[in-house]
Amino acid sequence: MASSRVLAIAGAGAFVAAGGFATAAVVTAQSQDQVPTKTVTVDVGSGQTGPAGPAGPAGPRGPRGPKGTGAGPRGPRGPRGPIGAKGPPGQAGPKGATGDAGPAGPKGDTGAAGPQGPAGPPGGTSCPTGSTFGKLVINSPGGQVSIYTCILD
């Protein structure tokens, strides 16, 4: 029971860490000079045991029991009956008319390239309203991970 709990915690930590590394890489690539304004630390190494999970699948079928004494042995198979006569063929339905295919149109000339658009705004990190850019620290039995992300205020 304890080993499955440790595996579940380690798996959850690895999942969060993998997402965090991807987020950190994106945030780092977009904002080299931005400094977090908030740090949150999460400890995932302890806690209460959760409720029991759902029942597992049914097990394999058990061995067959001894044969009962109620009915007698099965009789021999009877002879095969004769093949019946072939029935008459059905009537063919009416065939629909095939429509005429239209001719392919001529290929048009390629148009000239349009002008280059204006430059976009500089990149950076923008958090939704009600959250702040910060550092999330996750402590787990396997180690510590830091993620730069938007944190709910």
C-alpha cells in the first residue's frame, strides 16, 4: 500500500515537472529579463491516504465442475439433409442515367506577392487578470523543481 502511494506521488511529481520544464523553456525563451514577483512552495511528500479506488476487472473463470447425473449421454448426430432446389433469380432494377462530366477549366496565372506586413509587438509573459507571474517550487521525495508560471492571486 505504501509503495503504491510513493509511486503515485512520484508519478504525479514527474507529470507536473515535465509540464513545468516545458513551461519554463517557453517562458525562458520569451522573457530572458523578466523577474518573478511571487514565489509559492508546494510540498507533495505527505498527506492523508485517499479513498479506495474502483473495483478491478473480473478474474479468470474457475475450473469446470464434475458432470451431473441428471441426463443421459448425448445421442449420435443424424444424417445431413438434401440440398434444396435453387430459387429463381430476382428482377434487375432500373439503371439510372449517368450525367455528363463538365470540362476542366483553364489554370489561372499566379498573382504577385503582397507587401510584407508590419512587425509584431515584442514577446513576453502576460498573465490573466487575477494572477501574477511568479516562481512555483514543488518539493517531492524525489527532489525539488522550480517552475516560472502565472500564479493565482
